Amino acid sequence: MARILGVGVATLDIISEVDSYPPEDSEVRALSRRVVRGGNVTNSLVVLSQLGHTSAWAGICVDNSDGRYVLDTLRASGVDVTFAVSEANGVMPVSCVTVNRSNGSRTIIHYRDLREYRYSEFAAIEPEQFDWIHFEGRNVEDALRMLKHTRKAAPHARCSVEIEKPRDGIESLFNEADVLLFSRAYANALGITDANRFLDVISAEVQGKLLVCSQGELGAVAQNVQGARFSSPAFPPLSLVDTLGAGDTLNAGIIDGLARGQDLPDVLIAACRLAGRKCGQTGFEGLSDL
């Protein structure tokens, strides 16, 4: 199994489940409410730990009860938090999530008052101890330095970058990664609704990279470094419960399969199956047991 480091944000998620999404200026009663640890990279690491990999998180936490809760839950899920940096000031990023029980959709309002993880903190880690380093595509200038540092210090390590949304200069990360994991939201923000068309555009600009574009309920499309294209349908559960973190689970499935040396078509199908399982349950625990 692989030794995997994830670099990105951890959040505190306040999740309310409702019968149907409320209209503006209305009042509804929540069917349930829970507070959990969230964040794209940390969600992926929790899944990767379940799948048997050695997972570690590098990011910023706050030295208060919320931050300690986040670290404790990561440890409980088998994620090493040795490389987390605790801040005395600020508050943990908070996502207020409304889950629509009728269709499993989620709406997120995110609040952030915490600095980003810096290159200087990443540089204190010895990247050569890892087989794979996965980055959130954010804090672009520092992330670019992290990727270049990894290339020099640990040329054996594969690097993946999640491209979730447009950010100033984010395209500068593309040529430094081995694997680019694009969200449907990113493609749509560029005015492209078809995943194959999106990969046509990206592959014309970036060569020699493994590209994946998720399509939500339509599955995902991937292209290998030689330019061969593969697709997988989605595998929806019998009952759609919660889509929160489905994309993070898909990313974990992609990293898992590639780290095991599996063929891309098989990797893509297995990752879509895993994401479908996630949509049929609340939270991430037990995904590898289904």
C-alpha cells in the first residue's frame, strides 16, 4: 500500500437534513443535525485510510476545541496529523450544509477566517517519505512552490491536484502534477458542460498528464498520458441519502487504484462505484466494507 500525504483544508461541517430545500425567506424544521469534520482533502484521506493506505494530512488547524475535535476525528479515522500546524488565532473554517432528503443534494455556505497553509511549512516535511502527495488546487502561489519542491526532493512520488473551482493562476499547477482531478463545477465555470469536450480543451494545452473529469450523476471521464479516453457511468445507490463528499470519495478511489498500479479503465469504474456507495450513506465510515 502507498504512503499518501494530503495537503489542503480541514473544516467543521454543520449539517442539517431537511425534507426539501427551503425557498428563500422561509422557516423549516430540520429532520436531523450533526457536526462533523469535513474538507476535501481530509475526506479523501479518511477514505484512503479505509482502503489500506498510510495517510497523513498537512494543513492548518486552530488551537481550540473545534481544532482539537478535527484532529481527534482524523486520528480516529487512521489519518496521521503530525504535519498539521496549529494556530493560536483565527477560527476553524465552517461549512453550513443543507442536505435535501428528497434527492440527496447538498447546498453549502462556507465561512473562512484562517490563513492558508504555507510553502515554508510544507518545506519542513521530507516528501521523500511519501509515495503520493495530493494537493487541493488553492493558495496557488504556495502550492506551485510545494509541487516544484516535491519534484526536486522526491522525484519518485506521484503528485495529484484537485481542481475544484477557478482560481487566479490555477492553470500554473497543471504542468507540475502527474494527475489532474477536475470537478464538473470547474468545467461548467469555463462554459463547458460535456466532460469529453472539456478534456479535449485541457489536453490541447497540457500534454503527458493523466486527466479525470467527474460528471456527478453521469459518472466520470478520464484520459491517460498517451491520450486514450475512458469513461464510466455512475453507480447510484438504491436510495440516495447524502451526496456530500461524493467527489472527494471519487478522488480517493482514483488515487487508490492508480497507487495500486491498476489499469485506468478499471480504476475509473471502481472509483465511480465507491462514490456511489458514499451517496447511499451518511458520512464516510465503512465504505470499504460494502
